[in-house]
Amino acid sequence: MRDIVDTSVTAIALSGLRKRFAKGDTTALDDVSLEVRAGEIFGIVGRSGAGKSTLIRTVNLLERPDAGRITVAGQDMLALDDAGLRAARRGIGMVFQHFNLHTRRTVAENIAFPLEVAGLPAAARRARIAEILPLVGLEGKRDAYPAQLSGGQKQRVGIARALASKPAILLCDEATSALDPETTQEILALIRGLRDRLDLTVLLITHEMGVVKAICDRVAVMENGRIIEQGRVFDVFTQPEQPTTRHFVAEVIGHSVPDSTLARLPAARAGDVRRIVQVIFAGPNSTRGVVSEASRYFGLDVNIISGRVDEIAGEPFGVMALGFYGPEAQVESGLNWMRSLGLKVTEIAK
Ligand SMILES: Nc1ncnc2c1ncn2[C@@H]1O[C@H](COP(=O)(O)OP(=O)(O)OP(=O)(O)O)[C@@H](O)[C@H]1O
Ligand SMILES: [Mg+2]
């Protein structure tokens, strides 16, 4: 597979952004800096009110920051005049949670809307619509009205409209939050496919880590108007640093052992200890038979409580809950040996 992300080119650079809303006395953005590379799908997650929408809306200046710099495709957005801003916005498509379609316009007329505004002649609009309908899987829906479409189809119209003027950048504000899980996966697959085919750069915001896991290359976590953590999706998922990030990641990695199960686990023999740990298998040693090795090398009994393998951003990883039994020094040595292999070992119970 070709490398879609061109790490040498910055598509969106935000720096030192601040935004305060007098109404409600809210600091929505508190010194936010972020770089999105050309061709990547960058996710921003955070709880409701964290400032995600305010942040994404600064990229095309739907929201003007009080301070900071916004550079999109090399252009200083805050330095543009009205005509310059209109032109720049044609290079930035945006998709919304509730689709924002014109109910009295057909699919084709909805998609054509930004092209009309841009003054494109009717023939050119028709040509672009014919080109874009199959790209988003809406062949045959050209003349349907939004009320005749499913939620997933409506969002396909929203995506087609966002891409009508051939932007290089796509902004998605909770694009799948109004959709059921299956439709969500279809729309995410569509967005990823469009990124690949059209060389798009995608900045998306969501409150669901599942969305990030499904399609993002990198992710930033927002809290109280600040970015508290960011990195490659695989790294953030397998090694979250902040409590909020751990909370989000747990939704997806989630592997706490129910108390009722813990209560049923055998106790340690007299003189021995028991350690219940979660082990995340990632990286070069993820496929090594560490459980049986730890058992043999350190003379431990190992109880496999639960386990699961999964894939994040295309990389395999596994998570297991294990019970280690034996003399304390041996148990500690065994756990430390596993850590030394690069596995993430977290004690979840004694
Ligand atoms: N136009 C506005 N006027 C006043 N306050 C606003 C305005 N827009 C946003 N805020 C406030 O700024 C903060 C951040 O809002 P924002 O919409 O960016 O959060 P969010 O992370 O997108 O949340 P959600 O997940 O609920 O969409 C919130 O406290 C919100 O109430
Ligand atoms: Mg929002």
C-alpha cells in the first residue's frame, strides 16, 4: 500500500488558539496548537463541551479565535480578505452531525448548492454531480428528496456536498453521531476510501473512541478547551497518559474484570501472593508466548481470566487479564520481565 500520509507537508496548522464566549463566560479554546499532515485522518475526541466544535470551526473561520494563528494549505487564514476567504473555504469541505440538508431540494440540488454559490454554470454543476454521486454510493438517488433517504444516505449527500468543490481538506463534526453502529461503520469506510482516492486530509471530531480506532491515523484528546494528549492512535490507545484519555480508551480496550469474577478466583496458597493484572500485548513482542515463558522461567502459576485480540489503526494488539500466583519475589520478577519486553502490565487487583 502506498503511504497516503505525506508527513512532510502540514495541511492545517493551528497555533496558540484562544476563544472565550462572553455569554456563559466560557473559555472554549485555551491555547490550542495542532498540526494536521497532508493525507492523514486526524481525530479530536473529548467530552461534551470540551471545545471540539469550536476548534474545528476555526479551521474555516466559521468561528474567529480571539488569538492565535490558523494556516491551511500554507495560507494564513486570518490575513485573507472576504474574496480570499471565500476561495479558501472552497478548499475546505465540512460535514455535520445532523446533515444540514435543504429539505425542499433534491439530492442533486443539495450537492449543487455550494457550486451555485460559487457561480459555476449549470452544465458544469451537472457534470460534477454525475461524477460525485457514484463516489458516495448514491447512484439512482439523484432526484430523491432528503425525506426519502435513510440517515446514512443523508450523510452521503452531506459528504458529496462537502466534496462538490473538490476540496483538499474535509472537516467532519460528529459526522456519524446520529447514525446506528452499522451505518456508522459504512460512513467511516466511505470517508477513509474517499481520503485514499481523492488524497484528502481529514480532520474529524467525535466523542466515540470507536470512530478514532476505526479510521484515524492520529488523535488529540481535548478537555476544558485544551489538548491534553495527542499522538499516533495506536500509541494513545495502548499507552494513554492522562486519566481522561484512559477513560476514553477503556471504552474500546475495556477489559476490567467484573467484581463477581474476581470474587470467584482462587486465593493464593499460604506463603504465596496473587496479582491480577491486565496485559496489553503490542509491539514486537506481542506475538511471543510470554505467558507460558513467564510461568516456566519464574515458576509461577498463571490463570488466564480473559483475553481478546484486536486491531488498532491496522496494527494487531491483544489484551488479557491474568492471575499470577507464587512467591512474591518471583511474581514481581515475572511481571517486571514482561514489562521489560515492552508489554504494558497494569495491576487491577491483588
Ligand atoms: N456561540 C456560543 N456562545 C456561547 N458559548 C458557546 C458558544 N459555542 C460554544 N460555547 C461554549 O463553549 C464550550 C465549548 O463548546 P463546543 O461546542 O466547542 O464543545 P464540544 O466539545 O463540541 O461539545 P459537544 O460534544 O457537546 O458538541 C461549551 O461550554 C459551550 O457551551
Ligand atoms: Mg460539538
